[in-house]
Amino acid sequence: MVLETKFGNSTLLIASMYFDINRQIDYDLQKMQAIIIHANAVGIIFAVDSNARSTARHDVLTNKRGKEMEELLISRQLYIAKEESCRTRFWTSCDTSKIDLTILNNQAIGLISGWQNTI
């Protein structure tokens, strides 16, 4: 789901995405790419349940999905709006991880201040 809104004099796209663990992550990364292209230099905020793990996000390991996600973030100059936290977003009897992400592009960074993890 994607919402386009005005924030002061700026346009902002906000996308909520779920990356199904049973589907190749390439499918979802291509959807992100399409949103970035459509945005055409306006601010973008992605709220993503990535089902991907990465030590770049203060997780304890990086899996294949996490590596592919990292490559997209780097290639598109996207940033994670999340600081290190002891809070995990996913847990089972066997494991825990930090799979939820808020991702920003350069144009959105200037619009966000006082960011906090509330969960």
C-alpha cells in the first residue's frame, strides 16, 4: 500500500510493505524499485516487515535475504531510521530477530526529526 501526502511544501510517499518469507525477496525489492522510480525525487518512507536479517541493522546475523536488502539500500542511497535497540520485533521459541524496518530516501531524511522506536 502506498500513500502520497503533502508535508509542508514537500510531497511524501509512504509505503507499507510485507515481504513474505516464502517468496523470493527479489519480487519485493522490485516493487520497492518501482516505487522509487515513481517517486521521481520526492520523499519516500518505507515501513517494511522484511523477513530479512542483517548485522547492519544491529541483528546478530545476516542471512541471504538480508544481504540482498543491504545491496538495494546501498545502490539506491536509502537509509534505515532505526537505532540500536534491545527490543526485538519477532520471536519464536527458537529465535528472535529485528526484521521490521523504516527506510528513508535522501529527500525524506530532512522531513523526519525526533524519530523514536515505540515498540
